[in-house]
Amino acid sequence: MSKRIFFICAFISCFSFQSKAQIGVSGGLAAVRGFGSGKTYPGLSLGVELPNFSDMTFYLRGTLSLPKSETLTDGSPSFSSTYVSQTTSLNLPSSLTINYQTTFNYGTIEFGTRRYIGNDYDNGFALYGGSDFMLILNSVKRKYEKTDYTGTYEWEKYNYTLPANEPSSGRIVCLAVGVEGGMKYTFPGQGSIFADITANYSLLALPNNNTAANTNLYSPFIMIFNVGYRKEFY
């Protein structure tokens, strides 16, 4: 519910600005880099931009990345282990050790202001920059191997269950602040191409369970690189 309220408030705020009946809709490629995790997550972004003045705008943008798995320093897969318990009376071990990989991805919603330097929002070449707030949603999932670590038992087939305090998935909700900088070129009557970088630091991070809290892939400081196209509507 809190995520819905957050998004609705941000969306309504867009239209509280006098936009001179003008709006820009953008889309592009993104790459999210979490510092400390050593990984870059490719993804896609979509956004809207509303001018308040000719050289100042309000923007709202969402980014969704592909998931990536934990790896060792040499790039090979990194596995962790847990145990599963027997729930039947079959003549089998009471518990088994199984390996798993953790996957992680990013979903972000950012909103803030931009000021254009050198030209206006919809005219020629310009640099731009500003500050932003960001809601970050990290999805954490475990991919379990089908057999126990010895390769002997297919644990799901024999009705083994995972520990109750280790769910197979979780999420981390973060509230972050940051800055953005970039450049764009507007083709008259056609639209604009752009490239920018956003750097954000999480002030608050709330994992919803032990699986999310114990991942090594979370980073409080992220950067998002974007390249894309914006179409202006009048």
C-alpha cells in the first residue's frame, strides 16, 4: 500500500507544475551500478518530463533492470547452502543440505528537477543537471539446485521443506536522494536524444525478511546510466 501511495503522490505532483500544455515522454536503455557489489545491471527506463520554465523542468522516471546472480571474484557462480527437512515417514535422511544461488535486481522510481544550460529544454544542444528523490525496490530470490549437495536426492520429489525463517524470495525497499547530470540534443519537430547519469544514496533501507536482509548484493550507493530518446508533445 505504501508503494502505491508513494507513486500516486509523485504522479500527482507532476501536474502541479504549470507545464505550458507541453510534455516530453522518453524511453531508453539503462545500466544500474551498485557500488560494493561489483555488478552492473542492464535494464530499460521510461519517463515523463514537464517544463515549468523554458530552462527548468520536473521529471519522473522509472527503471527496471534484469536480475543477476552472485558470483566469485573470478566470475564463476557463487553458491550458498541451507538445509531442508523431511515431512514424510519414508526411510530417508531427516534433513539434507542443498545449494542455491541468490539473484538480485533493481526497480527504481525517481523524480526531481532539471535545469538546462546552454539552451532550452526543447531547443538544440544543452547540458542539464539537478537533484532527485528515488524509491528503490530490490527483488531478492534464491535459485535452489534440484538435488542435495551430494547429488543423491531430489529433495522436492521426496517432500522436503525449506526452513520457515528462510523464504525463497524477499525484497528491500529503499528511499534515496541524489543528483543527476547529462546532455541532450533536440532535433526540431522530431524529438531529443539524451545521455545522463544519476547518483543516489539510500537514507533508509527496509528488508521484508531474512532472505532480503542477508544478501551480499545490496548496495546503499548506486549510479544509473541512461541513454535514450525523448519525444516532445505540444
